[in-house]
Amino acid sequence: AFSNGVNGMIEDTYILAENEVNHNEEKDEQEDESGSFDVNLDLTLDPLPLAEKNGDSASSTESNKGEGSNEKKSSGMDEEEEEYNMLQQNFRQLYQSAREHSHPSKVNIVLRTEPQSAQIESMFPVLGLSRSLVKDHPNLRHTYRNFLKHLQNKNKEAVLAGKKKLNPIELGTLIMEGLEEVMERSAKLSGDGNAAITIIAQVSINCKEIFCVRDVASGDIIQGYGDGQPRDVTHLVRFEMVVREKLANVDSLEDLEDGDWEMEIGRWQISDWDDLLDGNVFFT
């Protein structure tokens, strides 16, 4: 998934011309003789024209406006498709922006990566929330911050009333009631009765990697190493997946205990790596 995500980012950001693609395929064949890489990029980029960077061209500006309006019109229809994209939208935009503000001179980029192993560092659910739901209802973004304040206020009320702080049973009861409320609200706001749960996993991916960005004119190394030797590199990758659940076979509230929960499992999506977006968090 990580390799596919990186390759997708490269294709999306550096939309290669046909001759560049063929050039890279020839390089791939040469590299296969010495070793294979899941990601294999060797690309020389000219700096973007100044007018394109600054948006001075009237035609390009109007075109961008048109594209923007089309994106807004289709955003509602494409929400579900967006969840199935390999890279999350904010993350894609980060690399597109970096391309638009590229180095002022011609550069050569070499990136060859082969993942060796992976380890899950953490995994947790965000009950009742998804990116699309928060986008449609921005007030939901601080759901858990407000929930924490509610628990703290309940604790203060108990102390002011001359009681001790909430005991574990009382605290657990409040938490369960609050989470049930969050899930019920999620189901109502979704429009289809499905409550959303976002599963977030952080994974360390250990790779053999060659990376170098070189100024073509001066030969200076801007980033990475110029010796062409693979190095051990670990990338911290953040994945998200939306799971939706709905109570089926229920005709009335009295039948809740007899209902069945139906689960719809989504797909993993990369929302950040190496903390470039500080986790790309949508729920705080």
C-alpha cells in the first residue's frame, strides 16, 4: 500500500510526458539487472514558468476558477470515491503545492524504495466521526474535546456537591452514554442511517532507499545522498479506514435488542507519512 501510494503521488504530482515515461521505463529495465525497487524514479524537472507559479496568466486563472467550481459541484457526489482514494485529499494537495513552488533551477530527482518490513505502532477507533461527516458538519470536529469538558464538569459538580470525584463505575457509565450519543448522532446526520467509525493506524515501514535531489547546473546535492547507495530508512505512515454500521431488522425502539448490526468495511487510505501534515488530524 505504501509503495502504491508513493507511485500514485509521483504520477499525480509530476504528470509525466510520454517521452519521460519511456525514458523511465528504460531506466527500470536497466535497474532490474542490478536490483528491483517498488518505487523507481529518476526524473529531471525544469522549473515552472514564473507566470504559472504566480498565476499571472488570465487564461490559466479563469481555467482554475472553472475547475474549482466543477470540483465544488461534484464534491458531494465524490465523497464516497474520495474515501477509496489511496492518498487523502489534503495529502495530495501538499505535494501538488510543493510542485508549484518548486526549486528555481533544473533539478534531478532520484527516488528508489523497496519496503522490507512493517510494524504497527498504534491503532485506535474514532467513534461516530469520519472526514466526510466532519466536512459536512464542521461543528462535529470538536466532539471529543467537548466530551472531555463534559466529563470534567461532571467531576467538578460532584466535588462541589460535597461528594468525592466520580468513581470508575460512574465514569464508565458516563463514557458509554456519551459514546452511544455520538454514534446515534452520526447515524442521524449521515442521511442513510449508517454510523461512521474511523480506524486510524500508524505503521513503521522499514525500507531500502536511494534518495537524491541534485541541482543539474551546479551539481550540488540539495537533499539526500549522491553516492547511489541504498540506505536503511524508516517511514512512519498513517492509515485511515472508515467502517459504517447500521442496526438492521428493527421496526421500533422496542426491538433494539433483537436487531443485528451490519458492518460495511471501507479501504485503507494513507493520510500522512513522516508527520508532514502533523498527523492530518480531523477530529480535534
